[in-house]
Amino acid sequence: MNSDIRILGIEGTAWAASAAVYDSVTDDVFIESDAYQPDSGGIHPREAAEHMHDAIPRVVETALEHARETYDGPAGEAPVDAVAFSRGPGLGPCLRIVGTAARALSQALEVPLVGVNHMVAHLEIGRHSSGFDSPVCLNASGANAHLLAYRNGRYRVLGETMDTGVGNAIDKFTRHVGWSHPGGPKVEAAAEDGEYVDLPYVVKGMDFSFSGIMSAAKQAYDDGVSASEASGGSSDERSESDGVPVEDICFALQENIFGMLTEVAERALSLTGSDELVLGGGVGQNERLREMLAEMCAQRGAEFHAPEPRFLRDNAGMIAVLGAKMYEAGDTLAIEESRVDPNYRPDQVPVTWRSDEPELAAGRGADGGETQVRGAEALVDLEPETDRVTKHREAKSYRHPELDERLRRERTTLEARLTSLARREGVPTPVLSDVDPREARLELEYVGERDLRDGLTAERVRDVGRHLARLHRAGFVHGDPTTRNVRVGSVEPDAAGTERTAEDRERTVLIDFGLGYHTDHVEDYAMDIHVFDQSLVGTADDPAPLREALREGYREVGEERVLERLRDVEGRGRYVSDDGRE
């Protein structure tokens, strides 16, 4: 920052009643928090609001006392330049209490008001403390789990949970077991004595789902309890023959859930071309998750940063730091415009405090000189002289070996099968010449001259819509349709100076079917389109006309009911879950 700014921040989205003071000169952040602790179960919105009502005055007064003690300005002046508050997302009753307190303080101190998006604050505190320029952010908290990256003046949602937040998912299992809140640390502790068992692993492009793995984990536990009772033992004393020990379930939960989050984070790095990843959210305090993310980044030559724990859990420090950036940019609120928003999505926030647009890394084969390209899960060796590519799914050292081997083998087999099936349905794909599931290796035809990401046009995107519709009519999905998994021709003459035909220039070829599967569910077809839609938002300068072109192309070949379900998918709010936790 270019000036001396002091901000009072107030946080109160659900659990934590918190106030902080940030000084931009010293980069010092003072935080005072009082967290709500339910007697049993998850969060109770009425109790949380009552706690917020009682605790906010106390934490704010402590923070203001610190501000006064450390202020060296003229006597009688306010010790802060502005009041920043968490405007959303979160529980409405809690947010309204915080909003009322912030307005009162703004008027009493005669300083401006700054409304901060809680989830963007998680990202910005990581960006601030890391010194990274333009990182991808994985937010992993109670009711939220999503990937964000900056593009065209906003933080774009590249991927997110399709049902519940990661913290909520873990808490639902621990409540089922009978463990007290919070559940995350208890799962982490139990997992230290566990061994790997199979549980569902659900990744859809850069989106993911936790409902299946939670149901399977609960069932595994119940089966173990039933077996123990039948043999006359207790659930704490059952042997391996009685069922799956709870320690093993906890171990597998962490390996699968955090493996899913790490995989989609790597996909986001690959899509955006970024080599920087930051972690946000209370679940980010889990040592195994941080270990996985750090190992993934090291394997692909990227940098990883997790803020210190006090900035990962809900806190006013991140609100004050982002508030200072917004205040310096002149992004303040009039009192009459300061209503809170429980469903305030991060991609609704105009990012006024930065203008540094990241550049996408060059696509595969874009300069004609690359011989090896690293994707999200594979190394691709290019052989231009033979017009072939060899794709090898690397072993991911961050994943448990049993899980990693299974995923690599299954995805290689699926990619071979669905690539060929798509061709039979009239969808352009590479010709497959060899497959080795054991080594997770494929040999395919070299197609296109660049990724669609590096040559976006409305007609090409419209063509992708047609391709996806043909796949869906045949009863399967691509699983990971992104602007990096579509190859296109060049808009330039070839090396010999020969002009490309219009057909060559606009031809689109689908690749990378490893996440595909057979299905007759309209929800799965809608999700397939949603994944591609998100990749457009994350990579296009002007995504709106391209998103419309996608729907136009799909409508020409596919069924309207899929697009209707797509609207349902897009309209789902995932920031306040069924137990209300953030």
C-alpha cells in the first residue's frame, strides 16, 4: 500500500464474533475473537445470533482500545480510517448484527464504511501474506469449498462443491458417530491410527461432491457397529473382522476428500496457467490437506502458501486487511447501501483494488517447439514428426498409493473407451493407437495446433456445445470439458505458408475423456455443460457471448431439458448449508 492506513474490521458470518485492527505501515494485525460453541450438533442459527449479539460489543471494544493505545495521531481524531465488516456470505441474523454494529461505529467515529465479501477476504489474506501476484485460491471452510482466480476485474469461480461444504461434510460424519463439535480435529486425530479403505471419490472437472462419500462412510461405520453388537462387543472394542474401524474410515475420509480438493486445485492451475496457489478457510488448518497441496505444487513446479492458522479460521483480521485495500481504492459504502447479503458470491464482487491481469500460459503446441507438456494429471510427449502423442498419467505422490493406482488405471481405460465411442457418435477425437492401463499410458493421434483456451471464438464454442449434446444423446459425459481439453486449428497460415480453410480454422476436437462415464441422468449432462461454462468464465476476456454460443450449439443437437437443469445447477446457493455452518 502507498499510504498509512488503519482499519477496524468486524467479522460475524456464523461462528466467530471477531474484531481486528490493521496497520498498513507496520503490517501488524491485532485480532480479538470470541467463537460460538454449540452444546451439541452443528450450528444453531438462533443461538449463534444470540452469541453474536453479546460478543460483538466486547471484541469491538477490545480492538478499539488497542487502536487508541497504538494511535499516534492528533488527540480527538478517530484511531482508524474506516470500519470494514463482513457483508456476506453467512447466516442472515449474524450478519445483520455485525452490519448494525459497523454502521453505528462508522457514524460514531465519523469514518467511511467498507463492505467486505468474507470468501474474497480468505483469498486476499493469502495473497497478502504470500506476496504472490495472481494465485489460484482454494477456499475450504465449513459451508464452502471452491476455487477462485482473478480475471477481468472479478474473482471467478472455477470450481465448487455441488452439494455441501467440506467442513460440513466432515461434521455430518462425526455427529453420526457421536463425537462433539468441531469434528475436523477429531477426524484428523483418529486418522493417525487408521489404514486406507475404499470410499467414493467424485470429481467432475473442477467441481466435486461430498454426499456420496459421506453416505458410504456412515454406512461403513454402522456396519461395524452392527457387527460388533452381534458379537457382543462394543463399537470401541471391535476387531477388524467385526467391520471397518472408525480410525480407518477417518483415514480414508481425509485421503479421498483432500485428494479431491488437491486434484481440482491442480486442474485450476493447469487451466489458468498460474504457478501460485493459496489456501483459505478453516479446514485449511488440517495438516494433511496442507501437506497434499504443498506436495502437488512441488511436483508441478508451482508455489504454495497457507496463511498462519489465525487467518485461516473465521477472523476479522482478513476483513481489516482487505478493507484497507478497498478503502485505498475508494471502494466504500454509503450507510443506505450497506445491507448485508447472506448469499454474497465472491464472483459478484468488483475487484477495485487490483488491475494486474494474469496472462495465460501458452497452449500445447502453440509455438511449434514444445516436445513435452504437463497437464493437470498427465505428461504429454509430442512427436510432430510421427504425428503422434504419448500421454502418461503420472503417479501423484500426494495421493495414497492404492487410491492413486486405481484412479490412474480406471481413467486410462475410460479415456480409451470413450474417446473411441465419441468418434463413432460423430464427435471429432484423436485416433487411439495403443493403450496400457497398467502403466497408465496412451498413444494417440496429434490433433489441432493449440488449445481452445488460446483460440476462443463463438463458432468454436458453439461446436463444443454440439459435441457435448451428441455425447449426452449417446448416454455418456466427457467429465472434464474445459478450454484446455478442446484442440483447435490455427487462424494463421501453416509453416509452409498455406492458408487454412475455414473448416480447418474452426474445427474443434475433444480430448482427455478420463473423467467421463456412462449415465442416463439429466443432472450429469447439465454438470458436463456447467464444467465447460466455468472454464469459459475463467479463461475468456468476454465470456458472456461465448456462454450463449455454447447453449445455442447444444440446443441444435441436444435436449432442452438438459439446459433447464443447467439453470437449476447455476442457481444453487452453496454458501449456507442445511445446518447453517460457514
